Amino acid sequence: MNNFSSTDEFNLWKESIPFKISNLKIRLKGIVNFEKPLIEVIGELSNWILDNYQDIESMKSDSEVFDELICYIGELYREKIDGKWSIELDESDVYYGRAIVCNTPPYSCPSSIITTLIHRKKPNFIIESINKQMKRFGKV
């Protein structure tokens, strides 16, 4: 899981997002068709996550895949709400050290979205969450 202690560390990670998304697409080739409409891609991706990670700890222990998923899901949010990647380095913040996507509060935390999907075992959770954020920011 990405837990950053500095803006420099976060910025280096952020520069690698396209590479990590490319790796995810290669990893899931034949499993998730990234050429389909977005709602179908998210459905396939959510099902793959739920089929392969029975609990949050198993997802977190597969740190490379988790990081790639954080990048992919975060980019979806960023694009859909005209947001930007950010990080909170205030230790009292709930998202301390974690990559977040923001336009204005509330923020979206891709790692939390993925772990919530696994916890709730609700395949439509990610698309519902994206739609809620889009509605919140008037992007629907």
C-alpha cells in the first residue's frame, strides 16, 4: 500500500502512474477487456478483485497489484471529477500518507475504495461510488 512520508516521494510515485496502469492492463489481458465501455470494464475489474482477494489483507499483501489498482481507480476518479492527485501529510488527517484524488472535499481515496469493495463484496460498489462523486461535482 502506498504510504508516503514526503511530497517528493509522492511525486515520484505519481510520475509512474501511466506505467503502473499499463502493467495492470498487461497483467489482466484476457481477463478484463479494457476496450469495453467503462461500466463494463469496472464490472469485470470488480469481479476479478472479488474472485482473487477474499479479504483486505490478501489484497494488501499483493502490493504491486494493489498499487496498480490504486493508480487505475484513482485515474478514473480524477478524469470523471476533473480532479487531481494529492496527498495529506498532516498526521491527524484520516488519509495521512495515502494518495487521494480531489476536486474539493470530499476526497476520494482509491486504496479505501478498493478495500471497501472487498469488505462489502458488492461488485457495483466502484461504479456507484464514481457516479456519486460525479453527481457531487456536477459532472453527470
